[in-house]
Amino acid sequence: MTQDRMGNREPLDLAADRPVAQRPVAERAVADRRAALPPVTEPIAPATPEPPAAAAAAHDPVLANASVMMIDDEPILVELVRAFLEDAGYRDFRGETDPVAAMKRLRAEHPDVLLLDLMMPGMSGFEVLREVRADPQLKMMPVIVMTSASDARTKLRVLELGATDFLEKPVDPSELVLRLRNTLAFKVMRDRSNWFDVPTGLPNRKLMLTHTASTLRRASRRGELCALLQVEIGRIRQLSETLGHRAADEALRTIAQRIQRCVRSGEPIGRGAEDTSGPMVSRTGPDEFAALLPSLARIEDAAGIARRLLATVAQPMQIEGHDWYPQVSIGIAASPGDAGEAEALLRCARAAASSVRSRPGNGYGFYSASLNAQSLARLTLEAQLRRAIERGEFELHYQPKVASQTGRIIGCEALIRWRHPERGLVPPGEFIPIAEEAGLIVEIGTWVIGEACRAARRWLDAGHPGRVAVNVAAPHFREGRLLRDVDRALASAGLPARYLTVEVTESMLMSAADESVEVLNQLKSLGASISLDDFGTGYSSLAYLKRMPVDELKIDRSFVNGLPDDGDNAAIVRAIVGLSGSLGFEVIAEGVETREQAAYLASVGCGACQGWLFSKAVPEAEFASLLRVGTIVR
């Protein structure tokens, strides 16, 4: 916009469509932003601050970040428009004076809007517009035509060719800015409706497939695992027919929010459909949602999220004063295992969800038969694990701790076993991870502490006292229940606390060192001993270690392996033994399997050993027999 000294605004002739040879030289126009100005014939109100609409781009990041391309064969006019739009807040202006070259740029750059001159040598604006509308990638791009031709025939022709808007030259810069803003605002609304679901605000099926395709391409390059979860909601149609569409939309919004919370969705609003920075939740059908999970460490992680979705989404909700219970069926498809393309992956996930829906109740399933079998086995084991607590199917076995010099039994470590009614003894490595994921580990840990205390009391009553060590899981330590459970177990069994050792790991303590010191001090105040398990495998700070009220360090089996021939392990063991002596800790080595290992550990001052050389973990009665003998010599 230009003004005279009286503050009158003047329209700008953005190069009427005259032959190039007849256009005036305009070097001075660049300096004062004027080009072929017609005389001011009608004064306009004195200058006032720009109206909000005219400066909308400066305050709207969506508009300000929009890319604007102008095709006009007069370079000075392109630069003039650039200046006006930059003043208005637009940051991405791309000028092109050669329409043939411009078509190549359009196909490569896909600007948000095109400003197009009509009368250009070599290739007219009509031809450019025709090619733009014929190109599948460009046909939806807004095009604002600027020309001095004001006859109805020209206007009709450009509109028939698909022009979005039409500006006559000379063009007032304020009008240009306003029309550009309105065109872009409409494009944003159109894109939103094209890419997002209106009731839930989630990406729609089209955006989900675009995002999935990009994610799968990246995953293929990096060798990553992805999964697509198809979440199908039953009874939506029934809800709509009973309470109306508004009630159904309210339910869908609530479900969308629940799914997003479970998946921690990285919805790429404002980042474009090609963004693949994280998971995406989308609505893919009237009663269907999808959750894309990129960069999985293992396919079981997808099953974990599916279980979390079932527990959350299936919760009842209040809809217009009525309790409504969603029915949830989840299908899981994995890439690259099931499919490597977006459409195919969605079909697999839908097929899996359909299979789940055919069964009664809520549930989830994998497209792959083998994965379905694994998932079903794991789900069955979790259910059986819950019943095992109620049915008393757990038992403790005890592995002796032996004095290195004499072979005298100085205590034991309690190790849990699950005596499955059909499978027999299930190894801890198979059910402990499931217990942790299912939230059962604290309950199991409480039982272990209680049973170990009761066994130690029985040995004490039999005249063969032995200190028993119990392992504590991180959730038990963090949740603040450990002190209460230990206190209750000791009181219930009538066991003096000096016969109980609580084993904790380095990582458990160092994740919250100050809180850990407080908990350990409280345990020590009861009279229990503290053992630091797997020492040397974590990230202990010696400064923190000095603060920890620890009684014993356990040398991890990884350092015992190869002794005495492995020079590195031998050096580490000597260092741990020396550190323990300096800090006043007892030291015990676990995983001792050979006489040579035991002899070396005794020679460097390791006070006790534990491992198969002396005894495997045995049932209580068998350990009681070992206690009566008192020594194990190998």
C-alpha cells in the first residue's frame, strides 16, 4: 500500500497486461514500491493502523507459514508483490517469471496458493491453469488470477478452468492480502475436513493411511517393527438409534480420548501428513478406530497396549443420563510380518478384529496365527497366575549360602517356584515378567516375604537357625509397602529380624537415592540386614554407596564366570572384595559352579559363596536337612 503526503491510499497497478516492450521502466518503483501508479482521483480516509484482517498473517502461524508462489513474466512486479506480502506477515514467497519453469517448480514444491498472471509469452496463464487442474497432485491448489482484462468472457473462461478467485489490475495491495488470507483460510478448513474426522477431531482414514505409508517406508529402511491396532466398537449403532446421533457422537469422542490416553498419540496436527514422529490414533469408520504404533522393540508391546485399551475403553460411560457399556474388539497386524503396505496392513488388522468380534465379550487378537497362539498362551498364563495366588500354588525353594573357608551354611536365598497343576514347576523367568506387567508382582512379593519368615521361624524352632534372604521387586520398593509388609511378616511369624535379609539391586536404589536411603534405614531399624544384589552390573556411585546402610555386597555371577583364568573378572572380583572390606561390608559371590572358582574366591577374601557347586535351590524340607548337617564341602 502506498500513501501520498496527505495520507491518502493509492491503488497499485500491478502491471496491466500490456506487451513487455510497451511496459515502462520501473527501477525507481522498487525503491518506493510504486509502479505505473494512476492519478489519485478520490481521496481516502487518512492513514490508520492496518486493520486486523490485513495483517492477519502476522498473527496467524498457519497463514504466516503458508507458501505463496507467483507466476508473472515481469520480475519487478514479482518483487513488488513479495514486498507487500512480507509486510503483511507472509514469510514464504516464491516468485517465477518463466511459466514453463514454473510448472516444474509447482510439481516439485506444491505451494499452498498460486498467484497467476494471464498474459505471458511462451505459455499463457490459461495454459498454466489448465495444466494445474489436470495434475492429480495440484488440482486442489487454490489459484488467484490477476489480470487487467475485466471483460466477462475472460472471467468466465478462467473460472471454468478452475480459478479460485479473480483480481483485476490495478490491484489494491490490501485487497490482495485480504483475498489471499480468505483463500488460505478456506484451504485450511477444506484440508481439515479432508484429513480429519469432524466429531472426534482425530485424523481420518485418508490421513492415517498416508501417515502409515510414510512410517512403513521409514521402518523398512531402518529395520524397525510396527503394528497397527484396529479398534472396533460394538453397540454404537444401537446407541445412535436409541438416543440419537448426538449421543453417539458424544460416546465416540469419549472413546477417542480414552484411546489417545492409552496410546499417548502423537497426532500430527499442523505438521503435515508426512510427519512420522510418533504413534497416531485415527477414526477409520463409523465405529472403528486405528492406532499406529511405530518403532516397537517387540510385538508383545502391541499386545500390552491392546490390553490397556481393553481395560480403559470398555469402561462404562454416562451418555445423556444412561450407563453405556462399549463392546471392544481389537485386531493387531504387524509389519513387516503381516504386510508391508498401509492398505494391506489395515486389511490384516480389520480381519483380526473381525475374528475377535465373532467371539463373545471384549478381546484382542493377532492377524498372524502364530502370534495369536503366543498371545493366547500368555493371556492364559496370566489368568492362571492370578488364580495361583488364591490357590496357593506358589512355593519357595532355598539355595544355601556357604562360608568360603569352612563350608558352613550361614543362610540361604528364598527363590519362588510355581507348581502349576498341569505343567509342574514353571521357571521364574517365564512367569515373573508376566506378573510384573500384570501388576501382580507386589502381591507375590508380599507372600514371599511372609512365607520365608515362617520357614525361618520353623528352622529356629527346630534348633537350626538360618538367615533367609528375599528378593524385592522395584514396584514393591517404590510403592512404600515394603516396610509395612516386612514388619507384618516378622510379627506374624514371630521371627527376630536378624534372621531376615532383604536383597535389593543397584538400579533400584540409584533411581531415587535419597528415598532409598530412608527406606533402607527404616528396614535396618527393624533389625533386618540389607544385601546389594548383582553388584557391579549397575551404575553405583561410590559416594552414594557410602551413604547406603548396606550390610552385604553380592558379586554378580557374570564376574564369577571364567575365574580364575579370566584376568579381567579376577581383577574386578579383587576390587569388589577390597571395596567391601574398606566399607565394612560382607561379601558373597553367586553363581559358583566349580571348585577352582570357589578356591580363588576364598583366596582373595570373599567371605561366602552361593551356587550349584554347593547346592541348587531345594524345597524347604530338603534345606532343613542341610541345616541339620550344617556344612557343605565340595
